[in-house]
Amino acid sequence: MAVRRLSRVEFVAMTALLFATVAFSIDAMLPALPEIGAELTPETLNRAQFVVTSFMLGMGAGTLIMGPLSDCFGRKPVILGTALAYMLGAAIAGLGQSLEWLLIGRVIQGFGAAGVRVVALAVVRDLYSGRDMAKIVSFVMTIFTLLPALAPSVGAVVMAGFGWRGIFGAFLVFSVVSMGWFGLRQAETLPPESRRALRPGPLLAAAREVLGSPVARSATLVQTFIFAGFFGFLTSTQQVYDIYFDKGDSFPVWFGVVAICAGSASFLNAMLVGRLGMRYLIRTALMAQFVLSGVMMAAFWLHLLPGWAEFPAYILWSITFFGMNALTIGNLNALAMEPLGHVAGMAASIIGAFATALSALLASPIGLLFDGTPRPLATGCFIAVGAALAVMLTVPKR
């Protein structure tokens, strides 16, 4: 049965808003981490970074089951149902009077956000495949970049008016708007005759098919290492701006500049992927970033830069690191799911759960090792990108 499609422009805009749920939920919290640490964990300020990693752990756990649920019950019921969990988690976190309750709420919030991310990706795969899917995801990422660019500023403005707890109210409003658009405009993309029963046998068979694909396994592992570096960047960068560069007040502005500049890489990817292919762009981006992260690591450890040049160098490196994600993540998702369209929900779940949960664990030491300088961050990113590149060079052509 043919599925009625939205116009490509509306579909891309709506999907970008859905994808942005995760980024908004993380990036809007970054300006609040110092206040959260001072209020809830003053004895160990670095523990405030768990506000980010707990969300990602919840998202990783939720990701594992959202795909099979959507394969069984359809895309719309699952994505709308998990939005309720997201809003419940936001309410618990916003009202929590201890760090423990805040983190519990963030885990639940991340669990709900997993449904939005996984099912949105499955919807894209229901309608597009291969390089067409990569193009759609690239256009989505181009628009999606604007929200992470604005998210820290939104968080700072809300925090100025309502305190850091008010940010969780902003999450509730955002979810109502994005889910309203999806619920009212997007038709169900998985017809009843294509659904899979939620039984152990079919689920295990689908999981074996996903795990049995050498391309899917390798592409997922590459994503894991890239996410580890990226999440490590997110957990540490506010402290780098504040403590090392003494630019905490202007952090939202600089973060926005970085995100907008890096967003051009998504548009570039959309223009080039049809001609050059996904593998070529992923390898090239990883090779370039491996060199750049190595240079930054050496510069900060060996004090190779004069003081006035360190901040501009950090900004430029941040742009290239975020840009690398734009040139790799969408392509890796399309590469991994290309042979798995008939089990798209399960594929999105396994790929997303593994990459998100493991990368969150790998990213935690980067943030906890923060020593007042960018050195642990540069070192962690260099190692993560190097590992991603090593795996990418072994990805089979079929």
C-alpha cells in the first residue's frame, strides 16, 4: 500500500524538529551545569556532567526496544507514546530536589527521546533508501543545526527568567509543538500488512539479521567512537570556555557560532554524497579530523600556541569537529540500514542503542578527567576519532 508523502520541504523540516529533540535536551542544559553543580553537588562540581550522560544512557536503553515496538504497532503510536515518557522525565527532573532525582528524571527523559529519534529514522527509511536517504538526512541535519546553535542561548534566557529548573518547562513546550506537528500531518508509514509480531522468535531473527550484516556491525562501531568523542566534547566544552578561557558568560554565543558554521557541512554532504558516495566522505572526514585533533592535542600539551591564539584555534577546531559529525553520522546510518529496510525499526534500535549507550560510557572519563585545561578533551577526541577511522578502513564494500 502506497503511503501518502508530505512535500519534501515539510517532511525535512518536521523530521529536523523531531531529530532536534535530543540535541535540544542536551545543549540547552549546558549553560546550567555550573548552577546545578553549585546547588546539588557543590563538593564535586564535575558530577554535574552526569546531567548529560544520564540522559544519553536512558536514550541508549530506550533505543533498544523502540524499533521493535514500532515494527509491531506502527510508527505513530510509538513516537507519540514515548513523547509522554519524555515529558514525564522532564517534569521529574525539573521538580527533583537532589541530584539523584534529577538524574532519574533525565534517564526517563532520555528513554522517551529514544522513541522520537529511532522512530523518526525508521520513518525516513520507510520512505527513502540508500543515497536518497543520505540526502534527506543531510538536509535534515542542515536545518537541525540551527536548534543546537540556539539551544544554549534559549537555556540561558530561560534560566535568567525562571532559574535552571525552568529549562525543563521549555522541554515540555518543545515536545508538545513537535509531537503536534507529527501527529497531525504525518501519515502512518508502516502499513498493517508490513508489521512484525512482537514475539521472541521474529525479534531474534531480525536481530540476527542486523547483527549478521558486516556493514551494519562496522558502521555501528564507527558511530560509537564518533559519538564518544562528540559527547565528551559536549560534557567538557562549557567548563573549557568558563575556566580555561574565562568566557563562560559568552559561551552560548560562541557555541551558536560553532554550530551554525559546522552546519554548512551537512549541506555540503547533501550536495556531494550522490556523486562521491558515503564511504568516501566518511573516510575523508575522519582522516582530516584525526590530523586536526592530533595537532590540537600536541598544541595544548606542549604549549605550542601563544596565548592569544589558543581561543581562536579552539573555536576553529570545534567547528571542524562538529562538521565531521555532519559528514559522517547521516552517512553511517544510511550505510548501516541500506540492506535492512525490511527490519528498519529493529535495525534503528540495535544500531542506535549500541552506539548511544556504549559511547556515553566511553565519553564519561573525558568529562571527569577535566583538569581546567582542554588537554583531556583534545586527547580523548584524538583517541576516539583514531578508533573510528581504524574501524572505517575495514568496512566491507558489501
